[in-house]
Amino acid sequence: MRNVADAFLRAQSSYEKHSNVQKQMACRLVEILLSQPRREYQRIFEFGGGLGAYTKMLTQSLHFESYIYNDINDYGLCLEDARIGYRIFDMCEFDKQDLGRFSLITSNACIQWLDFAKCVCDCAQALESGGILLISTFGEKNLYEVKVTTGVGLTYLNLEDIDIILQQYFEVIYLDEENIKLSFDSALEAFRHLKYSGVNALGDVYLSKAMLKKIEMQFSNTLTYHPIYALCRKK
């Protein structure tokens, strides 16, 4: 997890400009939550908060008493609201934290870096009865162009696998997926996009001319994102 965190830290200055998909996902999560009648959540926990864009959207949309923002990196955010606390730790060790129970646990575009089943179990343990889990992740088609070209990439779960894991602990209220395609002027620009958004966190890959040509000829300099959204209530 540390190499992933370091990659996002290095991309801090360029992330805002090159993370349009993650911003779309954050907006979608807020829309999904606001489609429910409930607006008040006493204690909220957000993990993998990054530079806080999703945090701002959520805190401006809900009524809450306390909000714990988490990331593995310290981005030096200025959280002016006294109700918001900042906790730096690796979510792999979430079960070792003494944070109490929450009415809402949420995360945008982060859980794919973790052991999904363990993280969902840990979140269920940290939620009060009837508490809400709201997350976005990525499905098996995510950045498949890069994996086909370089042989490097995460192993993603499909929608059915995610549903099975969630239903062990939750009533699944909403579960859906979409494909977002981004087109670039060149193959090199596509790989730069990954670097600048922090996504390219799986080690150094030498980009040969053959790889760049394959992205151009086979995939027309296009990258596919495969977001998955879930809203669940603890059983």
C-alpha cells in the first residue's frame, strides 16, 4: 500500500487537473446518497480522502455532528470546520483503530487498492446497526487497454463478486456500474494522464515504441474507466 500512497503524494500538484473521472464518481456518490430520504448522519467516516474534493461535496450536503477524514498521506489540508477530524493511517489497519461506531462510512475511488472483502468486513464492524456504507470502486474493464499493452494492472472484481461480498453484511440498496472512455491526442498523453492522476502506481514500466503504437493502433489512444457504485445498509 505504501508505494500506492507515494505515487498519489507525488501526483498531488497535478491530481486536480487530471482526475476528472474521480470527480464524476464523487458527484455520483453524492447524488446516490441524496436520493435517499435520510439527510442526518451523526458520525461519518471517510477513508482515502486524498485532497478532499469529495469531502467538501459531502459535508456541504449533509447534517452531521462529527466527520473523521482519513488518508494514508498527510496532504496538509486546512479543514476549517471544527466538526471534521483528520486521521492518518493505512486502511489495512482499520480494524486496529479505536474510533467508535459510525452512522455512515464512505469512500470514493479508493477501495480497489485494498483487500475488498476485508475492508467491507471492517467497515461493517465499525458501523452502527442500520448504518450506511457508500463506496465507489472500479470493475474488471478498468484501464484494460493498459493491462493488455503492458501486462501491468490491478485485478478488479466484477459486479457480481462485489454484490456477493456486500450481501454478507449489508442490505444492498443500490449497486450499479458504468463505462467512461477518455480519448487522448497520443498514446504518450494517455500514459501521462495516468502518471499525473496518481493512478500509475504499480511500479516503473518502460514504455517501448511498440507499446505506444499498440495503444494508438488497437485502442485509438483511448482509456476506459469502469466505475462501480454501492449504497448499503448494515443488517
